[in-house]
Amino acid sequence: MSQYPKWAIEEVVIAPYCEQWPLVAHEVITEISNVFDSDALAIEHIGSTSIPGLAAKPIIDIMVMMKDFDTIDQNALRLTQAHSSWNLVPAELDERPWRRFMVKVVGDHRFAHLHLLPEGQPRWDEHLKFREALCDDPELIAQYADLKRKLAEVHQSDREAYTDGKAQFIQSVLEMVI
């Protein structure tokens, strides 16, 4: 038996774009806004589900900016206390020291990801610039969708390898817009 919950090791699956994703993102944003209140300096729907027409893992990605890691950690705890469906991924497992990462689990599956970033973190702008670049370019959407499908086939059981496989494409898009 695995030491991790089922949702932590589930396979990578790419779904066709769903017009409901922005509506679901709005619901998730409302849920977390009610807990974070004014500590959330900004909230954005990011990731592939935020790009119309793009095939994606059917998991809503939300990014929240807060003052600092102390504020982030306090609010992450409040969110897990208010909604048992939210799980904080320990920083040592996430291995991305620039953020805190949470996963909303519904029916043993990932439903949403929450990226909590301190104010001034450069990744904030990078996520937004990448999203906007794809929204503005149907050819980039097609290229990214193709890459994601291929990576999901090769790395179906390895989420980190799937994510790492997208890095070069993402960096090339960012270099075009920065």
C-alpha cells in the first residue's frame, strides 16, 4: 500500500476543454475568498483550464498573492480548518520554495490546485504572461495541447516528469513575451 493518498499519485489525464471550467474556477475563488478575506491581495485563475480551447488535466488552478509566507501559512491552516477538502502539500514534498501548494480533493481525485505566493514573487507575473500569450495565439494553444497529450502518454504515472516536460515550452513562450 502506498504511503501517499490516492489523489497524490493519480495518473495524468488530459481532457478536452470544458466550458464549465471558468465557472468552476469562480466557485473555487469564492470559497477561498470567504476564508482569506482581505489577506488575499490578488486571486487569478491560471493554468490550462483558464485558457479557452486548451485541453487540460481537469483540475482548476488558482493563484493567490498574499503579503508574506507568515500570512500564507496562517491562511492555509484556516482553509484546511474551514474546508476539509483542502490539503496542504508539505513544502519539502512540493520542492518549490517560492510558494505554498494546496490541493482540493473531491471523491479521492484532485479537483483544484491552489498556488499561494508572497507579494513580489516573480512567478506571479510569469503565470499571467504565459496565460495571456496562449489566450492570444491559437497556434500556441495547439502546440501546447499536442505537447501535453504526448507527455501524458509517456509520463502517465509520473506527474513531476509530466510537469518537467512542459518547462522548455513554457520558457520559450515567456521569452517571446518578456
